[in-house]
Amino acid sequence: MTHDPGMALLSAALNAAERGWHVFPLRPNTKRPALHGETACPRTGPCTSGHRKWEERATTDPDRIRAAWAHAPFNVGIATGPSGLLVVDLDVSKDSSSTDAPDGAATFEALCERTGQAVPRTRTVRTASGGHHLYFTAPAAVRLHNTAGTLAPLVDTRAWGGYVVAVGSTIDGTRYELEGPALLRPLPDWLKTLLVPPHPVNRPPVAAPASGRRPYVDAALAKETAAVATAREGRRNATLLRAGRALGRFVASGDLTRTEVEDALQGAGESAGLSAAECRATLRSALDWSITHNQTSAREAA
């Protein structure tokens, strides 16, 4: 009997929906959403009254799922927020130059040791990259959002505003597989305490006015930080780049330190949904460019 990958993925989507988890299609063999973006929105169907993003369009309706997966062998995305899930993502190290570089599982275990807690046992999924997703039911009393590196290096979390790739999906020929017991447990209280806002990822930092600093500098820092934190999907990296270049001139003039700008915009970028690594790379490029060009302009003006 020939294995039909499309039917297997449809089954994976329906199985997740039966658990009450809201699913949406990801492009075949990738982690990227297969739904249209705002610029290509036809303003029909679910988007009749305005564009709806993947989190809003994720569904548990089996008829809608069958209709969507009839078009292609889509991978399965689970929108963690609407599904009542908090998923801890233990990533693998991207440092191929060192076999000793700790991965997310090691840094998470070290966190558990430091806090005197046992490593939680819950539904665990092995990812295509060799990392692990730890599934927990999210606490009802607080609305948690994504974090990146807040708990420990290479340890992220997915909640409101995030999604994970479901069991049965395949990337580069490797499937996401359930590993160990399938029992789903509530998020431990000690982890919830570490993840409840405010913290640097869930709330963009607001810089306190420095003594003697000109008010317009603080206003510019607050304005650019807010712009990055509220940037729309598809514009987040560009907004972060522009904000870094705009604030870099204050670093060049000595009105702000580079650390002040990096801390504010890094937190804002991560709260908007960018990865920690993407934020760092974009900020480094933006600030290096802005500081160099503004110092050059100042010398030429002198």
C-alpha cells in the first residue's frame, strides 16, 4: 500500500484539532505559514471584514481543515495561544564549530538545577532539527506571550503570538515525532513565575530619563522602541533596522550609550515576534552604519 503524505498530514491536523488545538497550514516541508499575507489579502472568506492573521484563522473545524489540506500536503502549525498551550522550545546549538556547545536541553536542565526543580515531564516532541518541544497547558489566569532566551540560552517559549510545528510534519525528510509519554501536564508554577510579565521580552523596556539628558532624546528612544514593538508582520525587521539607524546618531553624539539602544530595541523586537538572533544581527548592522555615517557627517561639518 502506497503511503500518501498528504493524507498523513491531514490526519495529523485533524488529530491535533480533536485535542482542541487550533491548526493552520504551513508550506510543504517548511515552518512557514501557507496563508496569504495582508498585502495579498482578497478580503473574502474569513477575511471579509478585514485581513486576519494566521493566529486568528487557525481552526479546530474539521471541514475547514479538510478543505485547506485538500490543496497540498501542508505541514501542520499549532497556534499555541488559542490552543491554551505553552510550549518550551529546547533548540540545538547552531555553533557547528564546537561539539561541546551546550544545547537548549542542557541549559534548561541547568536552570532546573539552579532553581531546585526537577526537569518537568510532559508531552515531548522531537523536532526535525534534533531539538525538543515540551508541551504544557497554559495557565488560565494570565496571558503569556512568546519569549526568546528569557529562561536560558537556546530556550524559547511559544504562547500567544506563536506557533509550533505539529507531530507528523516533515522538514528536510525528518518528521516531528512524539517522544516518551504523551501526557500533557500544566505549566509548573515555578516556570509560570519566570514567564509572567513584566520581563525584558514580553514588555519593551522604557528607558528612564537620564539626569541632564535632553528631553527629545528620551522622546526619540521611546518613540522608536514603541514603533518596533508594534510593527506589523512583514515589516518588523525593516522597522527595527530603521529604528537602529535613527537612534544610532544619538550614540554617535554621546547622548545615548550603545547598550541603552541595543537593550531597548532588542526587547521591543523580540516582543514583536522577531528571534533574538535576528534582532542582534539587525541592530549590529544598523548601529554600525549609523554611528559611522553620523561621525563622518560631524567631522565634515566641523
